[in-house]
Amino acid sequence: MKYIIGILLFFFSSVSFSQSPAQIKELLDNIASVKNSKDIVTSEAAKKLISYDKKILLALAFHFTDDTETSVVSECQNRTLTKGEIAMIIADHIDSMPYFQLTGIQNCTLTFCEKNPNLIEYYFWFFKTSSEKVIFRNKYITYIGTGKVPITNKL
């Protein structure tokens, strides 16, 4: 537990000297007005977030559990996305996530949605409850802090 707290403090200090949480939230809010999820990464707000690189991954991770609905339509999921899912997409474009290790689900063919640059969208069906999103977020935070995904039998 002390190890995770140390990691969090390290990342919060690096984020606090770069982009503020308010700036990140504002950019995510701007992305939430994109019409189609395939266009998220081409928006100016997304490009700006992605340009901040790995130093904002922790701040983005804390948005993963935001269930606020947006107007962004995912044709692949046949529904609108949440702000948390948009944060996951941006984080995945900054540093590709090890999906299988984080979710326990393997997508070997990657044929679920043509011409969609957001590979993580395939896994959104799995996050049925807020607690599953919290477990995923916590595993992701450990991963970005250590480079290793904690082994658990949950999620």
C-alpha cells in the first residue's frame, strides 16, 4: 500500500508542475462534443492531451470512472460513450494499454470495428459496473507506475 501511495505522490507531483486537473477536465469536456468516437483523436483537444504525453496518464486514469454521458457515439458499441471512456481512449493513444493483462479478455483478431483507431473500445462492454471500472483504474495506475500489471483474480 505504501508503494502505491508513493507512486501516486510521484505522479501527482509531476502532473502538478505541468497540466492542471482543470485543464485536463476542460479538454476532456471539449472532446465530449465530438459526434463519432472514430473522430476523437483527430479533435484539437485530443491532440493537445496526447501531446502532453505520459505525464498526464495518472490524471487521465482518475477520470476513468466518470460515468457522465456524452454526445460521442460509438458505432462499435452502438451507444454513446461516457467521459471516463473518452479518458481511456486518450490514455490508450498516449501509451498503448496491455488489454489482456488489465481486463483478462483477449481480442486476437481485432476485427470488431472497422477503421476505428480506438482499440480499447472493444473492451468497454466489459465495464458493466462502477466497481469494475475502479478495479481496472487501480490496475492501470499500478501498471503506469511500475510497468507491471498486478495479478488478481478480479477483472
